[in-house]
Amino acid sequence: MKVLIVDDNDTIRAVIRICLERFGHEVLGEAGDVVAAVKAFTELRPEVVLLDLIMPGGTGLEVLEKIKVVDPLIKVIIVTAVEQDALDKKILERGAGIILRKPFTNEELESAMKRVAGQP
């Protein structure tokens, strides 16, 4: 799948990129803040966005809302260390398909990618 990685941490983006590429996915681009994320999404039109929740200049929820306006069917995996039931509900209501908790294993990442693609 063609993927956009959005996280403010360069190291996390690099690790996710390596994992995704090992599993055969194509990383179209990366972004580290809200403005860059929306711009990259609009220009690159990935199939899946891996989206951090807490970033400088805004939140992953803001990015989620903006990209859903551009493409209501975009598949989004929220990648976060934040765990809160009310927030999880809000994330899912706004259109994210999966919430992946940091830290995660390579296998958990690939499982999330398969689930968001509709594979078992």
C-alpha cells in the first residue's frame, strides 16, 4: 500500500518507514506537523495515513478532519501513546480506522496495515 507517515519525531518516522518497506509497502512521504501533513496528503494522495496524535502546531485529530474533507474514504491509522476511552471514541467517530499504541512491534504495525486494508 502507498503510505504517508505523519509524526513529529524523526526517529519514529524512520523506524516506521523501515518496517513498512520491509513488509512491501511504499512510503510516499513523511510529515512532522499539521500543516506539512495536510499539504503532503493533498499532493501525494496515499492509500493509508499513519498519523501521530500529538504534534507541534496542532493535533492529529485536526489533520484527520482536514484530510477526510479531501478524501472521506482515506484509511487512517492513529499512532499514539495516549490512552483514554473518551479520546479513542472521538478518534474513531472522526474516521480513523485503527488506533495503534506506542510502543508497538513490527508485527503489530503490519497487522494494523492488513486490518485497515480489509485483510484478515
